[in-house]
Amino acid sequence: MASKKELRKAMNARLHGLTAEEKAAASAAVCARLAALPQYRQASSIMLFSICPTKSASMP
């Protein structure tokens, strides 16, 4: 089993290998899945974290 450090390194390499279009599509998919959740639609407020450049966008 890979260590957390090895997994993080592998995921960072994978993220850095994505094109801008692939990142945008992945971000749109994450936002669509979130928006489809009943808990999201029923919430009166939502808290988000500030994103890192290689992570999914929290705003479509």
C-alpha cells in the first residue's frame, strides 16, 4: 500500500498533467454533482474553502 506522501505526489503529478479544458470539465462535473444533492438545494447557507491552483474550482 502506498504511503500518504506517495499518493499525494502521484495525484499532484496527475493534476499537473491535465489540460485547462480537462480541469474546467472536471470542475463543472463537481459543481453539477454538488448542485444535484438535495442537501445542497435545501441548505440556507453553504461554506466553501479557498481553492489551490490545481484543485477543482468551487465557483463555476
